[in-house]
Amino acid sequence: MLLLLLLPAVPACKGASPRPPALTWHDCGDDYECTTLQVPLDHTRPYGRQLTLAVTRLPAQGDRIGSLVLNPGGPGGSGVDYARAARAMLSTRLLDRFDIVGFDPRGVGRSTPVDCVDDAALDTFLSLDTTPDTADERTTLAKASQAFATACRKRSGQLLPHLSTTAVAHDLDLLRAALGERTLTYLGKSYGTLLGAVYADLYPRRVRALVLDGGLDPTLPRLRLQHEQAEGFTTAFRAYARYCLAGRGCPFRSKTVDGVLTELTTFLRHTDTTPLPAARPVTETLATLGLLTPLYDRTSWPALTETLRQALAGDGTLLLHQADQLTGRSTDGAFSNQTEANLAVTCADAPHPPVSAYATAAPRAPSPFGASLIWSSLPCAYWPVKAKPLHPLRAAGAPPILVLGTTRDPATPYRWSQTLASDLTSATLLTHVGDGHTAYFNGSSCVDDLVDHYLTTALPPPPGTRCGGVE
């Protein structure tokens, strides 16, 4: 599950950093160029052990402004993969004016990766019961979470203390310099908004234009953040339920949104004791992941209807496919390292409460997704690296920053974008009235035009601007 997180923002490291070497690009197909960048494992020791970051770019097609660096979120998402999909993710206007640059952050993917367990063990871990109902079930989940944290220490112990978002923000500045850019132009989505906000807080004078789409609220304690994320997914599912009931072939017996939500909760509880048959048994955890995946994108709602139709008939095949898509599992059973990187960054970025706090918070979280989301970060309670405290992000002295918030965003609730925009001293909030996770290039030409104008001119829309229909 792609967890969201808080981060400890700290002052920039003291001491001079080495000058980034000139990047040596090579052709890597489909008009893209690739390279690597060496960055310090520990930014307080810039000449010590180095990590390798994988970087790719699609050169500008027209009158070039500079480089636009992307981050797709996660944490754990591959910026290289995201940039490789730029033609489907960005407007022609941006492709014409910018070199589109993506990088895998430290710990992720093609960069120096964090590694905790093998694929078979990760399969088992992701199938665990994350809605424990008894003391024995809680003990089982706690032991497995502790074992996962221990395995991460054994395999990646030197890397774990250096995977915070603050460290990635310092890497981002080294990348900016290596690209030859005096200031940073950046588009970050979901967790990528946190990375961008930290960068602006550390380096406000090195910002040109930042788009933070699907903002995180960096002031929330971890379990409260997960509680509010569960509310976001519930809001999104209620919107889907209205869509389902208004069309043909909706697989629920109920004719009301509340009734549909009750049926879904009953269905998930049934999978807790009786997993659905598929290529692998679909436990309640996997069923929940499979339901969350299509809620990220409104265009996936027809697929969600078919997934539910099949699942309610007793077949978990499509649910399993959707769950595997979210966790980065390929058909041959191999995983990307996004789950391990996600937990490593999440656990490094903010203090986590003891197991007893999870047991208290889970029953209070909104059904049907809340308990699973609450328990999903339990390995952080055993993490071998001490997290650092958070301080508010202000980015004082930065030029105008654009924050985007979608009113029915499932993964980053709209109020998080409101908070982020109010915290950053130079931020403007652009509201997208609609559905789905993040707003840019997600069906609103109003949003797309305003973002493109901002990125090309560094001029944000007027405060209070809204795109979309009625609430």
C-alpha cells in the first residue's frame, strides 16, 4: 500500500558540498537520454560514501525554457518511469518548452535501492491480516512487522539512516545544479508535494516554479494522517457508489450509497475469514488494496464495477490484479522495491507511536478501509532508525508556489492541500472540484491551462481560483 508520511524538515547541512560533476548523457531509446548522478550517502559528509541516482530526460521539442523535474509520489515511486511516460502525463506545451527530467530518489528503483526481503517473503508480508480482531492476530501482525524491520536493518542497515525526505531534497538540489539550472522548476504529485515543499523550505532562493499537486499536510501525526486518508478513500468510494447506482450493471443489491457502503464492509469482513479464490488467495488485505487501486482514477470506475461484480460472485481474480498493480508485483512474482522504499522513507521521516496506539486508533478509523490503513505502517514501530521531529514548512523568501487540491481526492484529502498552501508563505491554492488523485492532466482543461501558464511564466492564478463543477 502506498503510504503517505510526515517529514522532519531540518536546516540545510553545514559545510560545502562537492560541485556536481557534469552529467554524461547517453541515448536510451524513444528520444530519451539517461545518465547517473553521484550524491553523498550522508550530506554532512559530502566527500564520503556516494550513492548513485538514475536520471532520465526527454529534451525540449521547441523554444526551451529549462528543465522540469518530476516526482510521481509514493514515497517509492520511480521518477524515471514517470518521466518515460511524459507524453501521456504532460501537455504538448510543456513538452515543447522544457527538458522533462525524472530521477529515482535514493533508495528507489534504479538508484541505490533499499532491500529488505525477497519476493516470496514480500508476498507473504503483503497478505498479512491488517485488520486484527483478536490479541493473537495482533501478536501475529506485530511479530511479522518486527521481522520485516529487522530484515531491512540486516540487508540495508547503512542506507536506512539516510532515506529521509530531507536527504532527497538535498539530492534534488545537486541534480538541479548538475542540470545547469540556476533555479528549480518542479512538478510533484502526492508525496512529491512534500518533497517539493521541503526543497523550498531548505532552498527558497533556488526556486523558479513549483507545482505541488495533491498536497500533504505535514503537521498531522502519523495515525491521524492515516485516519484522514481513510476518510478520503471513503469519500471517493461514496462518489463511485453514486456513479454505480446511476448506471447499469451495478452489482450491489442496495439502492442507496449508505447501503452500498454497508455491503462493501460486509464483503471485506467475509474475506477476512474466507479469502477469495484466485491465482493466490485474496485475503482481506489484498481485497482492500484491490479496491483502493481504481479509486485513484475516475476513468477506472468502470473497471471497479467489473472487479466488484466478479468479487461479489466469489472470484478474486480482478481484485488480485488490482492489488498487484498497486504494490508493484509483476505477473512472474517479482516486485519492484516500492513497498520497501515506501516504508523506509515513512519510518525515517517522523516518529511513530507504539503498537498500543495502533490498537486504539484502528477501531476508530472509518470503515471499510480505516483499520487496514492504520495498521499498514506498523513496521515503523520497530524501525531500527530513530526518526527526527518535524518543524513547520514555510519556505519564506520563495517565489510564488502553486498548490493543487482536488475536492474528492481519495489519497490526499483536499484539506491537506488547503493546509499546505496556507503554511507555505508564497503559495496559491488552485482548487479542482472533482474526483481522482491529483488534478493536473486528469481531465480538467481548466487546471491544465493554468498549470501550464504558471510553469512557463512563473505567474500563478489569482487566489481562490476553482476549476470544475459543483460539489
